[in-house]
Amino acid sequence: MVGLKLIAWKDRANETTPDALDLFFLFKHYTKAGNDNRIWDEAPVLLQSCDHDTDLIGAVLLGFDCRIILGEDVVRTILSIIEDQGLRDKLVLHMARDPIESSEAAIKYLQKFEQGLRVQTLE
């Protein structure tokens, strides 16, 4: 779903769509979607690098899971979107449209998601 949402967002980046807000929601709530035990079982090393913020760890886990499930071609497509500075800035701006979220938070979650996409192992 995340891969589809990100690619759909890119295709409609000049329009107002819920895709970026949906992505932000998924980044923030992946831990609570049945992945909380994974932090302790699979990825305790992430606690320090994410300042013990389990929601940020969830964004790393989501990226890692996407990398495994979606395959290299789709991951390359996703990374090409994230690596394009203009698209990245626009995505952050669209993610931060939620009145209770800031651009700073959107940047953090996107960075952690990207980290998860790039790692080979969570150890």
C-alpha cells in the first residue's frame, strides 16, 4: 500500500490528494499495527538511533518491510521519488498539511522510512 500511495502521490503531486497524508499516517502508526513486539524482538538497536520513539522505529520497520515485499524495482522507483529533492520537499509539504503535524516531523518520518528501505538487516 505504501509503494502504491507514494507512486500515486508522485503522479498527482501538483494536485491536492490525500496520498501524502495517508503516507504520513502509515509512517506514524505502523508500530501500532501489530509491530510493537518487533521492536524488542527484531530491532532493539533502533531504539537509540530513533531516540526511543517507537513511532519513528515503526517508520524504519515499514521501510524495511516494503523493501522485502516490493522487490528491488519498486524500491528503486520509491527511492528515486524520495531522492529527488524537489519531490521530497513537496512531499514533506503535503505531509505536513495535517494541522497537528509539522514539516520537521514529516522530515523525520520520511528519513526513517528511507532508512528502512536502504538497510539489509535490522540488526
